Amino acid sequence: MEQQLNELKETVLLKIDEATSVKELNDVRIAYLGKKGPITDLLKGMGKLPADERPKMGALVNVSRETVTEVLERRMAILEQQAINEQLDKEKIDVTLPGRPALQGNHHPLTRVVEEIEDFFISMGYEVAEGPEVEKDYYNFEALNLPKGHPARDMQDSFYISEEVLLRTHTSPVQARTMEAKQGAPVKIICPGKVYRRDNDDATHSHQFTQIEGLVIGEDIRMSDLKGTLSLFAKKMFGSEREIRLRPSFFPFTEPSVEMDISCFKCGGDGCNVCKKTGWIEILGAGMVHPNVLSMAGYDPSVVSGFAFGMGPERIAMLKYGVEDIRHFYTNDIRFVSQFHRTEA
Ligand code: DAH
């Protein structure tokens, strides 16, 4: 019986050695060490042995079983580790592969410029006002000192919807609306918005564009207030060394009227292609609010005065970012728009 036990032990050790997978080794365990296996059989067969041989034989069987179990467990640990390694190998990902960048939305360059202008004026205590794009002839023209038949109406070719209603040709009607609503109280607003003109689109004209209107009304508002405000604005938008120049001009709603130039931010005034060799770049129109405009809105021009200005964010964005064609702002080609993505947080 002892010999039988030894042979069995050798066989099991060999089988353990031959097993190449966790499953095969488990089969060996069940076949040889399980309840129905030969070792159990051997133990059962001990009853046939003479009583004095039983303890020795029992001890032998137990030792053999322990040895075999130990060997099997060691082998099992190795095979399990192997299985894990194979699995990891199969599931390996190459973390050095370049990823696919996530496309991120961003503000349109025009929106950025409008917000920058708004931020400046808000910091100076202005409020942002809005008005309708479909406007009454009265607010777009008449209340701004442009009665029917006034030749200056031709300066702004209009899209009429009916005799009395049109798409606003500028943001100035918001001046008239705001003053009317304020009933004589002081005003300090800017009004950004879309405007429409019957123009043939080309590199510098668009039938739809944006404007920002500014209006300050109060007692003792002077031309010097306008000049100081615009000078700060020019420095904020185009650099602290910018100088401004006011040239006499004409707008029906302001008297006197001016156009503001800034010293060229490219050549500093020496003359280059940006300033067309003049050293100056025209930026906006402005002036002191015409007494007629004040009185039509219910103000007393002998008590209050004010200044107004109007500018085109497209023009400012084109100058600031070197954009050569206004149509780029509206065709929304991602290659154009994404050049202006904000990189700062
Ligand atoms: N509304 C004028 C335009 O569209 C721009 C403008 C000029 C507005 C002078 C003003 C101003 O308020 O004072 O051409």
C-alpha cells in the first residue's frame, strides 16, 4: 500500500507539473484530491489493514496529501499570475498615442470686441441700453432732427417695411427712445446692436452690421467731457500711447459734430499702409446733442446738454486684428473665427 501511495504521489506531481492553465490544474485537483479521488479511496481502504499498521499508513497518506496540496497551490499561484499577465497584455492601451482634440466653442471675434467696448464704458458708469431693430421712421430719423425730405436721409439708404417702419439704419434711435423714457433725467448709456442699410456687400460694406451708440445727458455736459471720454477709450482699445484728433464734421443730430481719429497704432504717426500714410485712423463720429433732439425728447436745451457718439465694432475689430474683409465676420468660416479664440482663462 505504501508503494501504491508513492506511485500515486509521483503521478499527481507529474500531472501538476504538466498542467499549463488554471483550469487544467483545477481538473487535476478534483481528479486526485477530490472526494471521489484515489487518495480518498486509499484512506477508505485503510480499514482493511491490520490495526497496528493503520496509524503509520494514515500519517503517510496525510503527509503525502499535504505535500501534493502545497505543490499544487504553488503551481496554481504561478498559473494565475500568468493568466493575469496575459490578460493585461491583451488589454494594453498605448497611452502615448496622440489624442483627438475636443473642439471647444468660443466667442465670435465681433462679440469679443463689443464686450470689450461695453466693459470699458460700464467701468465708466454707463448702462447698456437696447432698442428694436424694426424701428419707426420717427425714432430712426425724425426725432434725430432728420425730418422727412431731409437730404441727409440719403446718407443712410434704408430698408423700409412700410411708410412709417424700417430696419433701423443706426443705433441712434435708442438715444431718442431713452431720452423720451427718462423724462428729463440724466442719461449715461451705450447701445450696441445690429443695423441695416441698403448697401452692396463688398470688403468694407455690409447690408447688416453692428454699431455702438453712446449718449450722456445732464447739466453742464461739455465738449471737453466728450473729448476726455473718447481719449481714454482710444487708449484702452488701441494702446496707452494713442493720441486722438477731433475733426469738424456733420451729423444732423449733433451740433457741433466731429469725427475722431486716433494716431496710427502701427506706425505711431509716421505714415503706413494702415493709416494710408496720414498717421491717423478714423474711428467714430460724435458731437454735442442737437438742441432740437433734446427738445423733441422733452428736455429743456437751456438747462441740459449732452454728447453722443457712434462707432462700428466691425471697423474697430478689422483694425485691431488686421481683418481685411468685413464679410469674414458673417460667413463664419471656422478657420477665420477660431483665430480669435481666447487663450486666457
Ligand atoms: N448714427 C451715425 C451713423 O450711423 C453715427 C453717429 C455719429 C452716432 C455721431 C452719433 C453721433 O451718436 O453723435 O453714421
